[in-house]
Amino acid sequence: MIRFMENEPFSPIKYLYDVEKILYKGKSPYQEILVFESGDFGRVLVLDDIVQLTERDEFFYHEMLTHIAMHTHPNPRKVAVIGGGDGGCIREVLRHRCVEKAYLIEIDRKVVEISRQYLPFVSCAFEDPRLEIHFCDGAEFIKEKKGLDVIIVDSTDAIGMARSLYSEEFFGNVKDALGEEGIYVSHSESLGFHREIVIEVQQGLKEIFPIVDLYTFPIPTYPGNWWSFAIASMRHDPRTPLRQWIGGTRIYDGEVHRWCFLPPGLYKRIMEKEISW
């Protein structure tokens, strides 16, 4: 039996996967790419030795990253997803029939190609006529856009190659690209293992946006499991969905939307560093 050990450099634990079959192994100009079959997890996408998704649990992450923001906006018609070349977030965005135009901005063309070929369960919306795919730097793309309703950053770790997508300069460009009711969301690492990064992202967003909050959800195959998401809004409180649940999701609904935000008291204590672990 072949085994794959995830090499997550910023995690104090290691995950070990049984590999039934390697479907693809190669290298793009940006990163190493691996897709394999696992008896427990189905198909698994790995970038630079870090698991990005598994067929078994990808919907936890993609639904929670996407639908909180999409249901906070009263009428999201123009949506940009930065990163997310596997297609999972775009799949969820395009469930919303109100969306007229969706942009996928992925720097690595090979990720999209491999996902089309080997990961149809997440790349299934790539042929939607509302979708426009751009292969470029998301930080540069967003500088040229105006009037977007929702911007979703589905990047690799905030500590590595995607670091520029978590800077205050980038957050300022995001704000400029959003409309008056715009919403921004990204993951912000494990609250258990990367608490300082979680706080740093929240503080950076608060320098730019009038409303900033934090929600969490368990992601079974991400190190630390207790995963955090940073959300910023120009006008609307993200804790209260403004639109009725669209249905068709596996984990997200209106109740989950309200439940996933940290209690205000706990959020305050974490941000003020009154508790640590």
C-alpha cells in the first residue's frame, strides 16, 4: 500500500493517507500537483504536498466559504473568485440564479486543466455561460474591477505563496472593487493552530472595512479541523442572511449561517488576546 504524508509546514501534526492509485503527478510553473485515489476519501488534490480537497469532505469548505457571503448580499449579480482553480467555489456561486457574471481568477492554468480532467465533482460548473476564467494574478486583476457584489478568496495557505492576498494593500483594492453593498470573504487558517494569523487578518480588514467578523466551521481533512473564515461587509451584518436559503446544499442552510459565527464575547476575548492556547 502506497501512503502519502501531507507536508503542511505550518501545522504541528501530520496526516497520512492510504493511496490506492495515483491519477496525476506533475509540476506547473507555480507548484507541484498530485491527484490520487484514496479508499477513505475518494479523489484527493494536493498542491506542493498540501491537501487542498478530498472528494469526501470538500463540500464542507466550499459551501461555507461561499454561501455566507452570497446570502448576506441582497442581490449578488457580479461575483469574483480569486484562486479556487479546482472549481468548488464557482460551483457554489453559480447555484445562485441571480448571478449574472462570475469571474474565476486563477494564476495556475494547470490546476484548472487537471481539475477538469480528474475532479468533475468540483469542476462541473466550468461550462456555465455566466463564467469567465482569467489566468492571472488575482491581486492585479482586482485592481481593474469595479462594482463587484461579492469577492471570494479561495487561496492556498495565507502564510505561503498567497501572502499578497492578505495584505492591507490588497484589502484596500478589494474595497475599491466592491459596490456599495459589497461583501468580501476568505479563509483565514485554523483557529486552533494559527490564532495569531486569524487575529492579524481580522485587524487588517478592520483598517479598511466598516463591518468585519469571523465565523468558523469544522473541515475534517484540514490540519487543526476548526477552520476560520474572515468576512467583511460594506453595509450588511453578515451574521444575518438577507436572502432565503437557495437549497440544494449539503451542509449550509439559514440555521447554519447564524450558528457558525463565534459568540460575541468569545470573539472579543480572542481579538483582545485575553485567552490563548
